[in-house]
Amino acid sequence: MHIKHSKYKNSGILFELLVRQIASDTLVNIDSKAVKIIKKFFHNNEIAKEYKLYHTVLTAPRLSEGKAETLINTTIDLVKKINKETLLKEKYNLIKEIKKHYNLESFFKAKVNNYKVLASAYTLFEASMENKFIEPKQLVLNKLTLMEHITKKTLIENKENEIEQVLAKEDKNIRLLAYRILIEKFNNKYSSLSARQKHVLKEFINNVSNPEYLKTYINNNFNKVKIELINLVKEIDDKITQIKLNEIITLIKPISAKSSVKDEHLVSLLQYQQLAEEIKTANG
């Protein structure tokens, strides 16, 4: 039996595509449904368990071959503890939800970095949950792909694979890669983001599934930019401009304990940071 890879069933790829969608929606000021989808389908369920195993393999630090093999075997053993029937139902509902808000053809057309690693992990995970005989060559090649990714050594003489290994070394976090690509491809309005704005965007993308950390991070930056603007106002001589800026400063408030981080919080923070940069530039 040969296992055919399916992007529709690969929770690692599904998560990365949803993160990309969040970044895309956020940059064009759209309320991203992908945020709600991740919170609903990647939390305290079988998909979340499986995704953690993909994430473990994908973000593993550079290890020796022996330790890399132990990591791979451990994730394969843990997959067996996942309820396959429940997992399939959850994935079916997840795709149904994505289809409700996005065009599936466009959604799955996006290129995913480390696709080969995620696809190889999928094959090994699926094989561990099958009771049928699986083609040994397929399993060996896929395991070697994961070994290469984790050890950062080329175990198979293949030029395409060497290129992927270089990319893997440069872009260890796929969410960071997604953010980079989006920044480069979007229009001039967003291509001129400052270093700190890019950092805020990166943190938003990387921690969308970690709401408490994200809220603390956003609130800290709201406080920083508010203090920064208060100090900058003192350097402005024009009274009318001072009044307008002070009015804006009063609008900068942290996210309340009862509220969750929303796209508009990110957009507002980026705008306040941009305002501070423009004032600095104007003041020379």
C-alpha cells in the first residue's frame, strides 16, 4: 500500500495556511475569520494533538542522527494515541469551516515552506495509524527527509533537497517566513513598515494561538508608544498640532482583561507606531 499525501488532511499544512491567511487578511484590514478557525479547531482536541507533533518535528533544533531518530520515533508512537475516527471528523469540519469563508482553490494554492517535511511527517503519521502493509521504500525515504531536516545534513543526494535544506536553515519558523513573504509582496503602503512594526506583525502571526501572551505583548507596546508620543508632543511648537496629538494619545488604551486581541488592535498599534516615526522624521 502506498500512502498518498493530502494537504486537506495534513494538520501541519492546514495550520500554516491559516496563519498565512491571518497575515494576509490583517494587512488589508479585513477581520480575519482564520483567527476564529484556529481557536476553534486547534485547541484541546485531536487536531491540536496531531499539530503539536508536526510542530515538534518542524521546529526541532539541530540534533545528532541518533537523537533525531529518537524524536521521530517518539512522535510516531504518540500519533498512535490519537483517536483516528475523531480526528477525521474534526478535519472534515475544519475544511467545511474554511470553505465557508474562503475559496478553497485559492486557499490551498499558497506555497508552504518545508512542504516536503510536513508531507513526509504526514506519511509516517498515517502509516502508524494504518493496519495495512505500507510500501517500505516510501517510509524509509520519508523518514530520511525528516532526518535531514532535523540533523541539517544531506542524507540523500538530490539537488532539490539540498535547496530545501538551505531554506530550512534560513527560515526555521514557517510563520516568520510567511510574514516576510507577505511584507515583500504587498503594496507600498505596507512595504515601508519599520523594524518594530515588522516585529509586532511577526509576534501577532507567531502567537495567534497563544492569546494571553499576545494580549500582554500588544498592551506593552500600546504603553510604550503612548509614552513615546507624550514625549514627542513636548518637542512640537505648533499648538494646534499638540492638541490633535494629545487627543490621539487619549485614545491609546490597553486591551481590557475581558476582551481578546482582535485585528483592529494590531492595526491601531501599527498606526500609532507609524505616527511616532513620522513625528520623529518631521522633527529631524
